[in-house]
Amino acid sequence: MERLVYNLSKEQAYEFIRDYALNLEVFADKDLVVTVQTLMDCGGNLAQTARKLYVHRNTLNYRLDKIKRLTGLNVKKYEDATIFKLALLADRRIR
């Protein structure tokens, strides 16, 4: 995925983020970014993700709800988590 995104021009990367109307503020919050990355590493398993992050499951759900509120993406679904990951890579490409 990273190679795909890094081969985009900065304009294309910005366009990808704009197409999904994502709030770039979410990528500045390291806890939220690490949460999604860990969730994907754990195959979407919430209990395992909470253990790896050393947070209570309610805290994990709060973070996931915050991501949904800021981006409209339900990262509990693999497709939305993948879009989030691609948008994160695109955001890094822009900066």
C-alpha cells in the first residue's frame, strides 16, 4: 500500500483525501492513528487491540467512535480501516 501511495503526486494524494472529505485533524492525533494501526495489526479483534494498547475496552470504543465522528469512517470495518490507512499515507505524502 505504501508504495502505491508514495508513487502518487502530492496533488493526487490531496485529491484522494478530499474525495473522502476526511478531516485532517484526525491524523494529528497520534493516539487515534496508533489505535487504527493496532486494530488492523490485530485483524479487527477489539479485545486483542485493547490489550496491546494497554487501554480499557471502553477507551478503545471511545477512540473508534471519535474517529467515526471526525472522518465518517467506521474503522471496525476492514474496508473503512483500509481507507483510513491509505488516507494516512496520503497525508504523510503531502507533508
